[in-house]
Amino acid sequence: MDNTPKLADRIVSGLTYLSAGIVGVVWLIISAVRGKFPPRFTLYHIMQSVFLSLLYVIFNFIFWHIVGFLSYIPLLNRLIRQLVYLFNMPFIVGYSIMQCLIYGTILYLAVFAFMGLYSYIPWVSDIIKSNFRK
């Protein structure tokens, strides 16, 4: 038996990363209404995309609150502003270092999903794989 994912599963998996998990959640709802459980490949990518999106939102929220708090401390506020500016200033074709890292990661994940492969991000992929039954 061939173990490669179907084209529709690969497309849904890739689009899930490009839409921050929204396509995957909609696909899960459609699958639940139809009464069919999505394949392991698609479920893995949907779960990883949603987990990464939530992790990004939580990290961003905490980071900016810490930066806001540290900006009230004299002398430290100038250093914090310089570091934030360094990571957010235009770097390559108008994109900052942080944008390049984020878009590069999304591109890596989407390309692997479109190719029908399991992408791996340390710690995150291990958590997702541990939630699957053997």
C-alpha cells in the first residue's frame, strides 16, 4: 500500500500554514460534518499550524508587555528601544530580520506539506507527535 498523502490532503496541509491554521480548522469542521476523520498527515500539519499560531500570539503578547514595562526603567529603556529597532528595521527588500525568520519558517513548513512530507521543528513537532495514538 502506498503511504503518500493524497493531493487534497497536501493542499489543505500547506494552506493551513499559509492561513495561520484557519484552513485546517475549517477542514476539521467539514470532516466532522461529513463523518470522516482526516488522515494522520493532514491532522499532524493542522495541529502543528494551530499550535505554532497560538504560540506566536502568546509570545508576541508577553514580549511586548515586557518591552513596555522595561521602557519605564531609565537607561534600560534606550537599550531596549535600540534592540527592538534592530530586529524590526528593514533588512532585506524592506523586510525586517523578524519578518524574514517568520516568513522563512512558514515557507519551510508549507513547502514540506505541499511535498507530502512531515516538517520538523524542535520541541513543537515532538509535542504534536506525542499527542497521536500509536
